[in-house]
Amino acid sequence: MSRKNVRLLGGHPLVAYSIAAGLQARQVERVLVSTDDEEIAQIARRYGAEVPFLRPEALAQDDTPDLPVFQHALQWLEQEEGYRPEIVVQLRPTSPLRPPECVDRGIDILRAHPEADSVRAVVVSGQNPYKMWRISPDGRLVPLLKDADGEAYNTPRQLLPPTYWQTGHLDVVRTATLREKNSMTGDIVFSLLMEPVYAIDIDGPLDHDRAEQLLQHGSMALVQPRS
């Protein structure tokens, strides 16, 4: 879906929902948007975010991972402003439906666990990966995961270990994890468990339509942009 971050959702550009989640969080000092797109930068500023720089083209490709983008932002802030935050919160625009307290809850979890490198939002997975397979080059099914008995795929679902799927709603990361461990998560990752109803990753028109339906007819509490 082309230019989905500026497509309107509930009357607001998609990126506005992540900006609102940061602005409305009690423990977030600054909300910054990293982009190479001047239109997105203008929209971000209109909704209250800072855009102190435009991202270099080399870090704005379709396959650019998150880590160098965050390292670039941290380096710019330190060199240009002498600003070095202790914690960084990632709020992806493609996961716009968030409960009002989720950002502060994630930060609280990280601060409550000094040993943690990061906190990541998750929901109970809709399909248990113990029931999943890979297909080998010769066409045979190979279990994706194995348990001690070797036949987890034949175990009743209710007896399998619960599994969780990472959403794009929230990552809370120590700056030291990004700088010293060169990782978006580090080694010790704690969970922020969310209700599955919020778990919409907008990747195409059908995802967008579902999010619109939930905005119009859903009953859950949501962070809403303030233009």
C-alpha cells in the first residue's frame, strides 16, 4: 500500500496515531519522527512531533532495518544537541490502535527490571507454532518446533505451551542496548501483554479497512490524535 503512513485513518494520517501515543504518555519527554519525506515531516510537526532532521536516503530504503535508523537519530541528537536519553520508545505507525496506558506501562516494566534490555508488546498468538511446519526441498513436512516427546504437532492444543506474537505497537529499549549491544532488543526482553483486539498491522487495504471498522464501531479505549 503506497505511502500508507500518510493515508487517512479515522480522519487523521496514520502516523498521527503513533505521535499521539507518545505525546499523551506521562513519561515520554520528547516525540521525534525520523523520515526522509518532507510531507511526512510537515504532517508530523502539525500533530506535535519534532522532526529535527531528515533521514539520509541510505537509511530510508524499503529493506532498511530499524537499528541503524535509531543509532543515527541518537548520534544526531548527541552531536547537535548534547541530548542523550536513557530510554527510547519505538512506536511504529503501522500499529495505530493502542490502549491509552500502554506506553507508560511498557516504560514502567523496563524500569522495574534493571536487568532488562528492552520491553516488547505481544499478544497471545492466534495459531500455536507447535502446530506449524516447514516444507523441505523434497516436499516433506518438517516440524517448525519440537518438544521433549518430538511430536508436539500431535498434542492437543490445550496442552501445548502458550506462545506469543510480537506486535508493532511498542518497543521500549535502553539506549545502552542500541549503542553497546547493537540490538533493538538486547538479550533480556520483557513482555507487555496486550489484548489481541488491538493487534492490527496495517500492511494493505484490508488491514486499513479493518482498523476503520474498529475505530467506528469498536468499544475498546484507544489513543486518538489531537489535531
